[in-house]
Amino acid sequence: MPAVLKLTGDYDVDEVLSLLNAKPYEVNRKGDTNKRKGKKPYAATTCKFDVNKLGFDEVEKQFEDTITFLSNNYVDLKKLTNMKNIKRCIDIGIDSEFRDENNLSVQLSIPPKLMRLMGDLEMELVVTQYWFNR
């Protein structure tokens, strides 16, 4: 799940899912019990969709697949831009290998086509950095 589409906010899940051809792998409804975080209720509704299932080290391919996913689902996702109570984001997970204690930088080059699509769909891009022991 290195690249995920997340829809978060105060919205009717069933209404939103009826607009989309993509199927979520996880749905959490506002007020339902969060089994992972101390059984506190969810503060917002969230749907998560797999954009791809590549490795965390395949960043360029993740960007390509995200462009394909957004292009293939563009018409459906565009409908969500009228729903201002839904935050839309693509979360791309990346693998960060600790190579040198003096250099902890990560550089990503985001393709213009991806930025254009996400801007038109009023989406945020989140990059989540994972540190793996090797």
C-alpha cells in the first residue's frame, strides 16, 4: 500500500462510494470505535483506496501508477470536488535508507502531469517516509 487515496471528513460514506467505481480497502465511519487507538471513536469518516501495491523503494513507478489511477478515475473523483467537507489526498510511502549520519535529505521529483491532475482534483500530496532497519 505505498500509494493510497484517502478521503477524510464529515460525509456520507454510502453516498460517496456510490459515486466511485474504485472500491476502498478500509472504511472508518465517524463515531465508530477505533480498534487500533485505544478504542476512541473516529473523529472523522475515512475511506482508503489502494492506488498501487508497489514497494516503498519504487517511487517513480508509484508516481506513474498514481497518474494512471487518477486518470482512470478522473470523472468520478471530479464529482468529489463539489463536496467541500471531504479532504482528498494521495499518500505515497517511500523507503528511506539511513546511509550517512551527515546527510538525512530526501529529494522527490514530482511529475508535472501528476501535479496538474491533483490540482484539478483539489487533492493534497502527502509523502510518508518510512525508515527500515537493514
